Amino acid sequence: MNQQGMQRLFVYGALLDTEKCRRLLGRPVEREGAHLDGFRRGRKRYFFVVPSEGGRVDGAILSGLDDGDLSILDKFEEVPSLYTRGSIEAISADGEKMRCWIYLPAGWERD
């Protein structure tokens, strides 16, 4: 996703909690406010986002993640049973478009 194997993740639900991320990954993670255009956020038992024309989801971009971090977060998000990890373009607080991973619901949001 970016240089030196470091990757970014757009978060919009439980992973917005800075302390939860620190506990999961064993260290603080760089983050900045961001949003995602063309989606809306919902919640059943868990948060989810789905495409929605004109929609906007506020969240954050976590930066400096490596493959080990993503593996830990995949397990937390129960990939592939609850979520899949996909690639999207989020917009940082300063307006820069950034390619990021995102956790997308694996179908349960339609039930």
C-alpha cells in the first residue's frame, strides 16, 4: 500500500478506539482523521459500511502497519467469516486521497 512494506487501514468502528488498537498491536499506531466518500455506515451487531451514492463515512487512517499487524487485525475482525479486507481510496483530513485497506462486511449486514 505504501513504501517499505508499511500499510494503511481506514477504520470506522471499534478500531477507532485508540486504546483498543494499542492493546491489540502492543504499541501505539499513527492515526489521522479521514473520511470515505460514496459509502454509508450502519450497525447491526457490528459496524459496517456499504456503498451509497452521495454517502460519507467519517473515520481514521491507521498508518505504519506491517503484515503482522494486519494479521492480528484480520483475526480481531474475524476475516473471512464476518469481514473481508479490501482496498479503497480514503480522503485524509488535509484532503489527500490515500489508498488504504478497509474491512468490509461479508454478507451478514444484509440479513
